[in-house]
Amino acid sequence: MKRRQFLKGATAVAGAAAAVSTLASPAIAQGKRELKLVTTWPKNFPGLGTGAQRFADSVTAATDGRLTVKLFAAGELVPPFESFDAVSTGAADMYHGAEYYWQGKHKAYNFFTAVPFGFTANEIDAWIYYGGGQELWDELGEQFNIKGLPCGNTGVQMGGWFNKEIKSLEDFKGLKIRMPGLGGEVLRRIGASAIALPGGEIFPSLQSGAIDATEWVGPWNDLAFGFYKVTKYYYWPGFHEPGSSLAVGINGDVWKSFSDADKALVQACAAGENNRSYAEFNARNNDALTTLVKKHGVQMRQMPEDVLNAIGEASGQVVAEVAQVDDISKRIYESFIAFRRQSIAWSKISDQAYWNARLLPFKYEQG
């Protein structure tokens, strides 16, 4: 009897173990998630599209595939400028883009990409990571069920491509230019007609004459888009975007569903892409600029000082007006301005002082 009872018990245990084993495989499979990442960039576009793909691949690798991020380029799942709504509503899980594209949702989003005469790349990172910027960004994003993180930076951008020379403020009167964000509003104040266009629509608009000028990013990206084929005047400096921060926006419910470990991994992947992107733009821009000038005959022009002064005056007014929108805008503006003030004070005796010193005769090579 004891032997028969033992065999019955052993059979029951084996059956239970088999059942548990059968259930375990689906449970493990259910632990894996595929996340949809939509972007505002053309597929595989250098620096922007490829940076978004690097972020997606990094999250997938860091989580060993538990979070598999699948990228959809602009227009593949949703139109580029509908990425924000797609993530806010849960139609997509993440977007990669520039926060100032969403100023129609809330003007304060401009501060988390770039504002005219604002932060350099290093300074905006310092503000977001250590100056209270991330906390304010989180508070703003809660209104739209989106968690934002820095996930790339183009560095200082160029002033843009023009089909005629800019010699005075009069040359901006009636000029049709592609420029998003607060920079576009600044140019409207001095008489231009500024519009926002996604990247893929810029070249055909220049070619058809729908616009007379455009800013995009800098030499590396501008060469890839072929703007030199339809206009030859390339202006600097880029007053409107001195250090443009790119972002990943994550649906708030998706973010809250992550474990603390996965949140840390996603944040680390975004921060890693933030650094790598900035390094890549700095590595590629000068070679691309040389190609534009020497191979394609692009004519470099510096924006006249009196024009920059007028743009600067209009910029101060436009940026300050954002503070009047609501309480969160006011607090973001005040935090931004205070941190900008201390950044300028430090840079005068650090970066700016060194750049000036590096040009002195004792430098070890000419160039």
C-alpha cells in the first residue's frame, strides 16, 4: 500500500510540475514588451533618425529584449507632428523629436529644446540635470501624460539657407522662412513670414519657391538634405538654437508601469544617446562644411551685427512673453533665466576665456 501510495503521489507531483512548466513559458513571454517609438525624422536620417534608432537599440540590448523598442520613422505610423498626440493618448509608447515642435500644446515646451540666445548644449544639460529643469519638465508633461528625457543634442546650429543676401533688416520683410519654435516668432516680429515644416518637406518647399529660406540643423544634416542645390547663401551664427536638445517622450502610463530597474535603464540609455549625439554632430560638421564650400560652391555669410542686435531685442520680448501664459510657464522662465545668468558668468572665465586664449600666437599649430 505504501508503495502504491508513494507512486500515486509521485505521479501527481510530476503532473503538477509539468503543468507549472507549461504555464511558465507563456508567463516569461508575457514579461516581454514591444514598445512603439515614433519619430519626427525621416528614416535613417543622419544624426537625428540614426540617433533615435541607437536609443531604441540601446534599450532593447540593456533589457536583454524584455523591452524591445521598435522604431517608426516620420509618416510610417503617424505624421511627424502628430507624434506628441500619439504618445499622449497611448497610440504609441514613445516619440523621439524636439520639444519645441509641441509649442502648440504648451509654449513652455520651447525651453526644453532651445530658445533664442539661450543655453548651449552643455548649459541646457546642466539646467535639466542639476538646475531643476527636469522637475519642471516633469510637471509640464504631467498635463499631457508624457515623461520627457534628454536624448540627443545637435550643438550650436547654423543661421540658415537664404536665396538672397541678408544685408539689413529690410531683407527680412516678407521673407518666407522655415523656422519653428520661438525663433520663428522672433523673425515674425522683424517682418518675416516664418512657418514650421517637418524635415522631409523642406527641400521641395525650397525648390518650388514656397519658402525663400530655411534653417535646419548644421552642415552635416544640411549637406544630407541637399539644400546647396537650390540656394547658396549659408548664414551663421544660429541665434535661435545655440544648443538644441532632442528628447524622448514616454507615455506616462507606460513610464509608471516600468520597474525601478527598467526606469533606470531607460534613463541611462537616453543620457548615453544625449552625449553620443552631441559628440557625433561635433565630429561631422566641419568635414561637411568643407564639402559644402569647396565642392558645392556654398557662400558663407555672417549675419550683420545690427541685424543680430534687432533680433536679440525681439528675442528678449518673445521669450519673456512665454512667462505670462500660466504659472508653470512663469516658473520655467524664471528658472531658465536665473540659470542662464549664472552660466554666462561662469563661461566668461571658463569656456569663452579658453576659446579666446586658444587663438593667441602661442598655439602649437596654425589652422
